[in-house]
Amino acid sequence: MNTFSEPTNGENLPLNILQVMPSTGQNLEATTLKPLTPTAGKNPARETVFVKTLGCKVNTFDSHAIENQFKAIGYELVDDPALATISVVNTCSVTENADKEARYLARRFRRSNEDSLIVMTGCYAQTDSSRLLSLAEIDVIVPNEAKEQLVPFVQEQLRARREGRVILKMPDGIKAVSENKQTHFKSSLTLFDRADSSQTRAFVKIQDGCNGFCAYCLIPYARGASRSVPSNEALTEIKRLVNTGTREIVLTGIHIGDYGLDHLPEDQRSGRDPFVEFMKQLFDIDGLVRVRISSLEPAELTENLIKVLAEHRDKFCDHFHLPLQAGHDDVLRRMRRKYNTAQYRAACDMARSYFPNVCLGADIIPGFPGETAAQFDEACEFITNVGLDYLHVFPYSRRPNTSANKMPGHLEPQVIKARALRLREMSAVMRKAYMTRFIGQPVEVLWENRMDALGRPMGTTRNYLNVAASRASENTVQGQTSLWTIKGFINDEQMLGIPFITN
């Protein structure tokens, strides 16, 4: 599992989400999705909903799907829980702090609006619903395994409360889980939430779940077994997005390199690579301008895949996020990662051989149980030598029902915190060095529907540079690509572009 988060850069991106079907057999028919009579003091024409997202972009995608489903039945989205008929927290559970934040938000939302229906969903709602059930501030809990039921189930509970009936805390047939003591659920899928897209970039989640069971990670329990959208359905949705004006497609999932394997019998998976076949078909879509892959496991960046990507370098975004997690072989082995540092380095070297300007990023987990000071120093040296361009740092956190939780050698919190700080400081230096390489160079910018603080148009290059135009022009229209020369830095995350002049 990876923990990559794709920045939105402020643009309101359309989300196209695969969703988990209920495993209970319960059928909450669409006929229950009727507008309710608005409560006093609210907008007389509409009910209101507020959705708060914690954690990774996969959760962000799911939140947008929930929002769009509420909108489809007449709800108005609000940006303040104090104004909401229903407040939804889409939780994360990667770290203990994420759990704490979810509980804090439930209390805060209740204080801000005593009448709102407080709903918890997402990974924490899947891994420790028993804890959430004990909190008086929370009205309804919808775990990931029943997430598709959320909108009809929540609306029915709101109706029940208004009619004086008993509110059900959880969907029928869903059992409460304590401290992640649960099975590895597997759900079927529906496709996308069918959000209308006239935006520059759209995320398409083609896969969910994970079968990896790395020692530190509860995501296989929180999101279930790996499962994929059939390629014909995913390609049809991408064609629809392209036809409605989307210029860049970002393929995403929990473990995207597993794409399609669940559709093959186990005895036919050896030597097959459904993701490569999917990419070949994707590049054939007329009108597609750019394709970006959100994240890949290092072993999944195969030469077969990268050759296909290189054949379509006019469309492929040369940016790879390859989760590293640890830069020392002994730590990787105990983490149950399926590669060593030599294999990780080889994947990075291969990426650079095909894409010289490639941007390479990684997730890293400092402070894994038993990680010595010497091993951490060697990891920092490896990260520097392999030439990564940025890091997403996730300090190790004990997670229930994971094998790492039972390992000896857990480090003191202050040691983990210090190692995380060192890695973040390294990342800032690495990112600036990478960006500096492009000063004075022409770059192709895809202009988006956003402005910087001075009102200048903003866009993104294929290799993930965030660029502001020195001035607006006919070449900075949203959805258009044009060549600009990088003049220098605006800040640590943004660069200034000036019009490219041909000799």
C-alpha cells in the first residue's frame, strides 16, 4: 500500500470513484432518496451537508463521490458544519493521530451544531467502529465495507429522528469492529459517481484495496481486498471525461499496480500484466492530452510498462511516485516490503534512462521498530544517493492488529519525531534542487482554473512543476497547453514562467 497524496493545487477537481457495494444483502432502494422537509432556520429550498476529509487522496475522492450523491438528491454543500443538516467525517486511520483528529472533529461539530446528524465513515470507521459507537457525539457510523449505503442510510436515519423513531447507528448486518480485529473483506464494485467534468484534471480511481499486508499497515483491513474496475468500463468513463473537456487524467487507487489481476484466475496470472494492456488502450483514446499515474510500487515499474509510457511521451506525465518506506534492507525485510534497496535504485535508474527530466518521489516511514541510528543514517545516505526529488514523510505509528505492533524495539516518540524532521528537511532541499534545474528552460504548462495570490494564471508541467504565468494571455486559457520559460522561484512550491520566445 502507498500513502501518496496528489495535491489539488486549489482546483476543484472532478472525482470519478469506484465504490464498495454493501456485503449485507440489504437493499436500500433509490426510492428512499427523497428530499426531506427542511428544518427550521435552514435554507427553505434545500437540506445541507458538510463533508470533512482526513488522510489520503483516495479518501478525498470518496468524499467527492458522497458530496455528488447528496447533491443529486437536492442537498446543498456547505463549508461550515454549523450550517449543516448532516456533517460527514471521512476518516483516516494510518496513524494514531488520525484517529484522535476524527474524534476531536466529532466533538467540535457537535458543539457547533447540536441539531446536525454527525456521521463517521472511512478507514477509522472500518477499523475501530466500536470506539466510535461509544461516543455520544456521533449519530451514525458507516464503515468502508458499507460505504455505498451511506447516502440512503443516513437520509433514512435523519428521517427517523424527525419522526421520533429509533436511529440505527450502523447499517443492518454490519458488525462493529474493535481495534481492527476483523477479516479481510472483499466487496464487489460499482463504477463511478458520474461527476460532470469540465475541469482541467480528473482523477479516475480504477482500483481499491490491498493484499500486501505490510507489517506496519492496516489498510488491507481498512479498505479490503484488491479489486479493479473492468477495463471496458474504466475506458468508457475516461472517454466520457475527455469528451466533456478534461485534459489530464490521473489514474489512482490504493495499489494500482495490482490492476486487473483480480479478474484473472490465479493459475493464469503468471506472466500477465493487465495494467500494461490497460495503458495501451488508454493512450489510444482520441482527444486525450495527458495521463498521470498517481503511484506505483517499485517492482511494478517494469520495463514493459515504461516502454509503453515512453512510446507515448507526448501524453505521459514523467512523474513517478515510488513508495520506499525504508532505505535499509534489514528494515525493508522486517516491514515485509517486496523489494530491496538495490531493486529500488534500479527502478529509479530505469525511469531516468527513459525520462531524463523525470520527477521521482517517495513515501518514507522513519522510526520503524528496531530501526537503529546507524540504519537510519544509512537510509538517509541511500535517499541522497538514489537522487529522489521529494519525500512524503509518515512517522511510524503503532496500529492495532498489525504484526509490527507486536514487534520488539519500539522507539521513543521523540526519536521518531527527530528522524521525521531530518527527512522533511532533506525533502525540502531535494525538491528545491530539482526545481532549480529548470530555471531558464522551456516547459510545457497545462493551464488550470486557478490563480496565485497576485491573480496570475497557474498551471502544471508534466514533471510536476507548479508554474504561475508572469502575465495572462491567450496562451494561459484553462485547458490549454503552451510553452513557457521558467524564470525563477515565487516560493518553495511555485515557479514563475515567462512567455517562451523562439529564435
